[in-house]
Amino acid sequence: MPEDNVIYVGNKPVMSYVLAVVTQFNNGSEEVVIKARGRSISRAVDTAEVVRNKFMPNVEIRDIKISTEEIEGEGGQKANVSSIEIVLGLKR
Amino acid sequence: MPEDNVIYVGNKPVMSYVLAVVTQFNNGSEEVVIKARGRSISRAVDTAEVVRNKFMPNVEIRDIKISTEEIEGEGGQKANVSSIEIVLGLKR
């Protein structure tokens, strides 16, 4: 399952995503990817920073990518939304 | 003035920051840095994506950094806030 180490950040409190990331690493993942769209992007950055600064100093940011996704609204109209992908990995 | 090509993203509409970035490039900057903190981070990502996708296809993302800054609240209490720095540059 290649998507197994991906954490999608939404509207829950930051700490629930921090816990999810830390759990992934503790379960043996060598790399965890944090993804978010729209207004949740700030929360994704918070998640990465809290993991790194408060819980796992042995984790580093390997890559950060931003992009634009097209989403379909309720009425079928299309809108663009920005997204972010933060790749965290164990320091080698 | 080393900070001359920095655009700070706050609470205004995305298009006002897009315009600021495009103006910087049109004034001869080879590189423009977009900075934001806290909830404005999503807007900074939107700004970079709109510049790149709608206005300046010859601009690329050179680097993205995230970090944590300590800010002092009104009562003197300290809080951590995440920040982002997106470096845009003309494609070579």
C-alpha cells in the first residue's frame, strides 16, 4: 500500500494530526507525507513543525511541494484549490 | 536593500498579493520571496500558484521553507507560530 504513510490534514485540531504522524513513525515508517488543501494548508505546516520541534527532533523535512487541484462544487461548478505536500523523514 | 523583493502576505485578498508579486517581476526582479505566518500561509500558497498558473508561466518555484517563529502577545505571553517562505524565480 504505497499511500499508507500519508496523513491528510483537515479541520481537526493540530494535535490529532501530530499524533497520527508520530504513530506512523513509531510503527516503523521511514518517511511520512502530510497533505492538505485550501485553508488546511496552515494546519499542515503547524503539524510538521510541532512534530519536528516538540516530539521528534530526529525527523527532518525532506521536501515541500505546492500545487493546484481542480475540485467540483455541489452544483457541478469547478474551482481551483491550492494544496501542499510535506515529506518528513528520519534523519539518516 | 536586500529585503526589497519580499512580499508579506496577510489578510488582504489573494489578488492584491498576486499583483504585488507580478509588479516586482515587471520591475526587473529576478527572484521574489513570498512570506506569511499562521493562517495566512494558505493565502501565500494561493498567491504563488495564481502567479505561476495564471499570470507568469515563466516563473518557477525555487524553494519552499517552513519554520516556527516566536511571537509576543498583547499581554507579553509568548506563542509559537508557523511561517512559510516561498521563493519564486524566473525560469532560466
